[in-house]
Amino acid sequence: MTTRNRGAALRGATLFVLLITASGLQAQDSFMVMSVKGKVESSKGNSGKWKKVNVGQILGAKDVVKTSFASYAKLMMNQQRLVSIDENTAKPLSEFVAENSGKSQSATGKILQYATQQMERAKKSRTQSVFGAVRGQYDVFSAVFPKYQVMTTHPAFEWVDTDTSKQYEFMLLDSDFNMLDRVQTPHCSFTYDSLRNKIENGRTYHWRVTRGVDGLESDVQTFQVLAKDTVENVQWELENLDHELSTMNADEVTKHLIRAIYFEKRSLFADAFREYKATIALAPDVSEYQDLMDNLLMNLRLYNEKEYLLRK
């Protein structure tokens, strides 16, 4: 075989492999279960063997999903779009593939892709030890939110305390640890109007609290207020996200879940915590949502405070 023929054969073989790979990728349509209500089952084609569908489960285009009375399922197709299966329906997932043919990825697509990664990571970490995230102390007294990044110039400051103390001293410091304000309060959270003129967009601050009963100091937390143009961009993205989720007929559980994952991706962890908390309140028995919350709190080094944070 000549060099030219050899090159042509190699190019032909390479093209064949690429075509096979591409067709294989197209055939591997996936559907991640985002939320379910009531009795929802799936079957491989027309096998007639029905199994319970769980949040976080990955289904394929050859699967059929069946819902009973007052039941539904919300699935994420190919990490791009949300699809719904209403009550009293047996739906081959291949129909969604045909319906979606030729449609471009929505603006929500990147968030949904990140949602897939987070849910898969949550499942993997369920069996891992959380020892490193737990400080092992019985007396929990910790400053919690805000930390890292916030959008507002008057955030709600929160801390947890297992003691019955009713008196705390709050201290706000600038980026160079200069004192900006010192406030006495009987509560474990507050937002004071007096701080509005002292916290500005685009700046970094530190804060801590001292417990009056014994003078014990909490850890120091640091947060940065996003610049005004960044805040405006986040608000615009949230409006579009909410609009698209409504267009996709997302239920309230899925809306809170996706917003939580969006905030976490943006490092707006206090907002993410509140959205995960709302998700869990609506679906307390779904372990996958608990796993996502656990991952967030472990990354924030607040796993030890989970019980007290969820009480509020």
C-alpha cells in the first residue's frame, strides 16, 4: 500500500470512529430525576417490570415512566432542559428526545449541568466520613452568616449558640480589621439600619460576636459585598432563571433546588443555604436534598452547626 493510500485509509478509519462516537453520544440521552411526588415508577421499554423512581436516578431514552393519581415527576434531560410527566401518565422518554430535536440549549442549561454535577457528587460523598468537617466540641458557639460573598449592603448577621446566653456583643471590622461598629444584642441574629451606611458594595469586612455570660469569642467571619454591576447581573440571571423554570413547568421543589445550586455556584452561600432549606422543608424525606445541604455545610465548615441552623 502506498503512502497516499495508507493516509487515505487512516483518514477514513478516523472519520468512521468519529461518526460512531458521535452517534453513540447522541444515542445516550439521559434523564436525571430532579423531583417526584406520589407514586412514580419506571420500566425498561415494554418489559412490564416497574421499579420505584428516586431523586438523583439516571434514566435513559428507552425507559418508560409511569405516574399514578396525584403524582408527577420532573426530569432533567441531557443536563439542559426540564421535562414534566403529569399524573396518570405512562410516558416513553424517547418522546421527549423527539420533541426536543433541533432546539437550542436554554440559558438555564449551564445551571442544570452544574446541578447534575452537584447531585452526583452528593451521592458519592454520602458514604464518606464527615470527621474533618466536625470540630468535635459540645459547646457550639459559631458565627455563621454572612461569609464569603453577599449581594446586600445590609445582610442579616447570624450565629448559633447552644448556651442559654441572652447577651452578645457584635463587632464589625473593615478589611484592615479597624473597628466600624460595636453593638449589644440579646439575639443570635440581627440586621440594624445603623450598619447600612458602613457597609458598601465592592468591599470586604470581618465580624465576630462575644458571649456576655463568659466572654467567649466566636470565630471571625469574612465577607465581601459584590459590586453593584455584579449584583445587577445576578438579579438579571435570577429573573431569567425563574422565567425559564416556570416555562418548563418546574414545581416549587425544583425551583428552590435549582436556585440553591445557582447561588452555590456563585459562592453566595447564605442564599444557597436558605434555598436548600426551603427545598428540604417541601420534601423532607428525600435524602438527596439532605446530601446537597450536607455538602454545602461541609464546604462552609459549618457541618457541626447543621442541627441548630435548620431549627431556625
